[in-house]
Amino acid sequence: MRDIIFSGIWMGLVAAALFRPWIGIVGWYWIGIMNPHQLTWGFARELPVAMGIAGATLVGLLLTKDRRALPFTPEIVILVLMVIHFTITTYLAWSPGPAWAQWDKVMKIFLITLITPMLIFGKQRIMMLFAILTLSIGYYGLKGGIHSLTTGFGGMVLGPQRSFIGGNTDIGMALIMILPMTLVLARLLRNNEFELPFQNALFDRWRSQIGLGMYAVFWLTAAAIIGTHSRGAMLTLIIISPFIFKALRHKTLIVSAALIAVFGLGLAVPDQIVERMQTLQEYEEDSSSMGRIAAWSVSWNIAMETPLTGSGFQTFHLPRDVWNSYVTWTDPLSRTLVEHSIYFQMLGQHGFPGLALFLLLLTVTLFTLNRIRRSAARYEDTRWMSGIAWAMMIGIFGYMICGAFLSLAYFDLFYAMVALTIVLRRELHECETARMAQRQHAFSTHGLEESRQPAPGTSPATQVGADFVRSKPNGPNHPIQERRP
């Protein structure tokens, strides 16, 4: 039954993408980030869902006039440079076959990232994409939070199989990234600021109640992060909590409830969670931590040997003896070969230029979001952008912290946030330009009215006569001269 329902939705999205390609963008992110086809049990798992909707979106992009030109921003320039550099490193890869296969996957993510600003514009489409990104992972926050609370955090929260976020640590990072986004989405709904690209009377009627439900998703997502048993996710949650707490309302009530929850849950938290957090202080005795350090040494030594290009995509496809020959910081690995860090992943696979571009993209995106947050908050009509920018800024900050222990440098949720940042930058610029034009128009109109007022000490009749003389087309310098008989 799930397969039939999902297949019907997917085919509807493919058809809609041909005529309204912006729907294809939203649908592609839903499929790529949530992986709903992996929640089915039959034939739908093997459908080329991402390829189908991406192809329809590209066709629709070529046919539609409802699109914008690709904006020229620092983020766009960095993405294009990354595409060029990744292609060079893949051509020189140590494992060409797996490297080109991974290049194909990454380029699809980059392609959609570059197309998104062309099709997503305007408040309604921006909010729709923001909601889809939030809910695609928020579903697992809702589900995982309920599971964690009902089992006393005894069961481990996992993501969908055969996806970027299948493991407990991976889904933990994804939940970290959307945690502030659930809070902002709840506020937009609760304050009746959220707008759909189409009219829906049922949604308009229940919008405020849906906002209350999103607040519940926010708290359940926080519980689900703990339920992943991921040390990196829990550590990141502790780091970003002050920023989120500052944005919360009713702080006294929240602190009181938190103290009660901590006292109650502190007795019920399973020993395995406590033990995993204690290994942060005793990392030398933890095989998982030492495995990460060994993997980092491999990436570092590969980059030192080939600093400009690294080894190309899919370094872990190297033979184990070759991989272990680059281990210098600890004993050779006997576990799965993986980089265990977005930074060392970029460094080992694409050398120092690849790492530099990746860090530059992170930095520029954060600075752009911070500028949007500050500028958009000044005016009522752009304040909604400020909240979205703040949420994504905290989400990317969490990605940078938690990603230090995970190999998710090509996680499509991050690049979706980059694309939405580009869209917000342009939207804010257009609003500021329109506001400036209105001010200039108002100033010129006000100045013209003042110039028409009678001068002090001059009667209205005299002023009218003076205006007539100035406007009479018979002056010596006027191109139209009066004919003389």
C-alpha cells in the first residue's frame, strides 16, 4: 500500500514539474533529504525517483518563462569553482571507477543547488521550500522523539536505510541542523505569517493549531537527538542550546520544566548513553575515537603527498593495505575505512584547494545569513526572512561542529541551505531596492508639491501669474516661438 501511495505522489510531482518546475525543485529536495521511498517495502524502493523528478524539472526549466536569471553571488562563484576542481581531482583519482560514480552523484546535488535560485523566488515559494526542508527531517524528529520518550531513551534512533542519514550519528546531525528551523516554522505558522503558493481554506483555518503542533515537533526533535546515542550530536546540542534558548519565549517556564525533566530523566537515562558521553574524556581507550584519529591521519598524509588534488572521491575504496600505509597517528585500522570528518574528507579527497573552497563556502554562507538576519529584522515586511536566516545560520553552525566527526561533506541538506541563502540574499536586495525607489518617489513628489506653494508674502493670484509666465512657450529661449504677422 505504501508503494502505491508513494508512486502516485511521485508521478504527480513529475507531471507538475513539467509545467511548474519550481514544484520539481521542492519535490526533489523532499525525495533527496527525507528519502520517503526508503520507507516503502516493495517496488517503490527501486524506482529512479530522484532522476525522474530532476529530469522533469530540467525540461520544465527550459520550457517555462516563470524563472529568474542565475544571480551572481560569492556562493555561486565558489560552487562553480568546486565543480571545476572536483572534476579535475576525479580525472586524477586513485580509484577512477568509484570516483566517477560518486562525481555523478555530487554533480547532481550541485546542479539542483545552482538551479534552485532560478525557480525559487518570492515569499510563498521560499516559505514552501523552507517548510519542506524542515519537515523532511522533522518527520524523523517526531517519530524518533516519541520512540525515545516511550522507551526511556533505551532504543536507538536511526534514519532511513540506504541514505545519507541512515546511521544514528548521521540522523543525529540532520536533526541538529533542522532543530532551529522547526522553531522558526512553528512561529511563522502560529503568527499567521506562513503563506502557501496556493489557496487552501482548510490550512488557513488550522494554521495556528498546526503551529502548536510544530512546537511539539521542536521538543520531540530535541529528545530524538539524545535518542540517537550519538556523542557528536549530543555535544553539538549542548553547544547550540544557548543560541536557541536566547530565541525562546517564556524562558522561566522552560527552565522550570527543564529542571524537572533533567531531574526525572537523569535517573532514567540508560547507562549506555552515560558511558558513551564519558568516553569523550577517555578517548584513548575508545576504539571508535581512535579509529577516527587514524582516519584523519590517512587524509592528512594523502593530502601531504598530493596537496593539490588529493586522492579523488571514494578514498575508502582503496585497498586496506594501501589505506593503512598512510596511518601514522595510531595503530592501523581494522574497521570500516571512512574519513569520519567533513574537513578531512575534503582534504583527503580534493587536497588543500578543495578544503579551502569548502571552508570558504561555509564562511561566506554564514556571513551572508548573518547580514540577512540583521538587515531583514529592521522592517516589518522582511522580518520573516530574518527568522529563516537565523535558523539556517544555527543549523549550518551545528553542521560544522557535528560534521567534524562525520563523512557528510556532500550532504544535500547543507547545499539546500546554501541555495536558500542565495535566494534570500536576492529577495532582500529586491525589497531594499523597492523600498529605496518608494522613498525617492515620495521625496520627489513632496518636493514638487512644496515648489508649487506660494512664496512668502506673495498672493496666490500673483503666484499663478508667475507660473503662467514661466510656462508660456514664447520666451526667447523656448524652441517654439510665437508667429508674428
